[in-house]
Amino acid sequence: MIVDCAIYRDGHRTEGPEDLSDALEEARTCGNAFVWIGLHEPTEREFDLVTEEFGLHPLAVEDALKAHQRPKLEVYDDSLFAVLKPVTYEPDSDTVSSGELMIFLGDSFVVTVRHGDGSPLKTVRQRLEKDPELMRLGPTAVLYSIADATVDHYLEVASELQRDLEEVEAEVFSPNDGGSRNTASRIYTFKRQILEFRRATGPLSPPLTRLAGSGLSSSGVPFVDGKAQPFFRDVNDHLTRVNDSVEGLDRLVSDVLSAHLAQMSVRQNDDMRKISSWAAMAAVPTMIAGIYGMNFEHMPELHWVWAYPVVILLMAVLEVLLFRLFKQRGWL
């Protein structure tokens, strides 16, 4: 459905015709105006009118309707199509979820299509309407502001993940038990969330590099004001920080998981040594009692009065010696 539709003239929001065709014609006639239409999970029928009025490319329209796209930037004859993936993080459940945000830029128009949650569009529109100077850049200002808000939230999510990872580290390297039985499962789930985060941040780097006019893309991008390249370079720098942080988190989680598994293996070895030590100590009296349990008539000290207490004392002495030996070696 259409969430918002407005004409922006000379950086200010103005009232315009409700008909999309009339609004676009009016914006193009003024020369310093553009139409911004925001949609949320539109159906094919709802999007048909927008597609027809603004001449959107059918391949881009298909991507916008079906969603599940990687962040990208596509240039068509009559429009520019960009895909971003805003993310949200729930610290209570350690869950990263991503939505999708499609942006169509063309001659005097912007069409934004939102899927899922976590979109910064409402905040971006409000902030832009309070900044006429930036709004005078036209549709480019909208693209920049959305990218900037999305990447800035990436930084916040990366910080949240870093704090939660520090908690997991403290649990794993705790001097008490080195983590509970569910620690490995939690670490692996955490790694999956970082992977979900990386799917949103990693593919966005080439499009922002292109918008920033860096490298092979220094000639600029159609429908994007060249004056905005420094702004996109700033966003790209922030994204680079995010990607570096994600790489570091991923490596650190893998190291924490390996450390946890190593600790579990060491604890199991310690348990096995303790069990083996107690089994060895139990074997001595078992052996002696087994010998005297045999029904032979001629056995040493069988009819001696002090045989029983001597054998018991011998068992106790051997048990003490074994206990001290295992204790000194750290097996008990």
C-alpha cells in the first residue's frame, strides 16, 4: 500500500495533485521539484499504477515485488534501482533480522518500497523535511539519507553484537566451569546471526563505492547528482568500518567456539583421569579380596589369627599410597 506521497519543491514539502501522473508532470514542469512515493509490501495490482506512471523497468519491478534480493545498484534507461537491507537486533534472543528496502530514482521522482521491519524511511523523511538545503539535491538526497541511516544503524548493531560477544567470552573463560552445556549451541547460533548480518553489509560495498565515484566508477551514476559523491564517500567509509567489525566478530566467534570445545575436551580428559584413578584404587582391595575368596585349602596365613587385620591394614596402606600418588600428579 502507499504509505506516503508528496511533492518537494525547492527543498520544501508542498501540496500537490493526488493523481500520480499529474503530480509527476507538475514536478517536472517546475524543474526544481520531485515526487516521493513510499510503499509498504505492495501487491502486484497496487504497484501496476506506479510502474505505468513512472516507467519502471519490469525486471526491477519484479525484484521489488518478490523481495529476497541482495544489496545492489542497477542502472536502467529511465531509472536507477537500488536495494538495501536494513537490520534489527534483539539482544534478548540474540537474533539478527533483516528487511529489504528498494529505491527507484528517476527524472524528478523517487519510489521507495519497503519489505519487513527495521526500515528507517519514516525517520529519514522527517529529518529531510527539516533540512531544505540537503533536500534541494532532489532524489539524490533521498538515496543518500536512506543509505546513511541504514549504515549508521549497522554500526549500532555491530556494537550490540560486540557487547554480547564479550558476555559469551566471559562465560566461556569463566574460572568456575568454563561455560554450560548450552554454551556451544549459543556460540553457534551467534555465528549464524553474524552471517545474517554479513549478508546485509558485505554486498552493499560495491554499490556505495560506485555512488561515491571511486575507482572505475569515477564518471558518476545516472540520476545521481555528482555533488553528492563526498556524502556517499562518507557513508562508504562507515560501511567499511562495519565490514571490518563483522570480519573481526566472525573470527573471534570462531576462536571462542574452538576455545570452548578445547576446554570441554580438557574437562573430559580430567574426568577420565579421575575415573581411572578411582578405578585403580578400587582394583587393589578387589584383587586382594579376590585372592582370599578362592576356595584353596593351603593358602598363606589362612589359619593365622592376625591375618584378617593385617590384610585390611595392607589394603588401607596401598590405598593411601595410590591416593597420594594420583594427587601429586593432579589426577584427583
